Amino acid sequence: MNPDLEVDAAELRRTASVLAATAARVRSAADQEPPAETTPRWVTADAALLAADAARQQLVHLGADLADTARRITAVAEEYELADARAVTRLRLTR
């Protein structure tokens, strides 16, 4: 097992940024629901409205999950940077 671990914090931050933008687009898609047609009143109209609402809710949840993941990735990048800074300080103190 190799104890060395390298983390590219800048790449993590770029990934989090792209993911946050994706989350925003997904949430925006949930708001762009086309208006429901009420005429003529088809037998399937209620089922179609329920399906559209379920899809909208799923987009909202997916967008929130993606945004949360982006926040977590950013937090991890910060934690790795802090850990690196602490390690650098410890190494300097041993010299």
C-alpha cells in the first residue's frame, strides 16, 4: 500500500463549479414547465398533469442533490488544503 495521497484541490474546485452550474440548469429546467392544456379535456389529462408534476419534483430534488454534492466537493478541497498547510508547518518545525 502506498501511503502517499495526492489531491488536486484546484481540479476539485473546478469540478465543483461545473457541478454547481449543472445543478442550476437542472433547477431551472424544473421552472420551465410548459403550461398545461386544459382543452379539449382528455381522459389522460389528470394522469399527464400528475406525471409532469412528479417529473418537476424529481428535477428539483436532483438539482438540490447536485448542488449539495458541489458544496461537499468544495469543502473537501478546503479540508485537503488545510491538511497540506498543517503538514507543511509540521515539516518546517522538524528542520
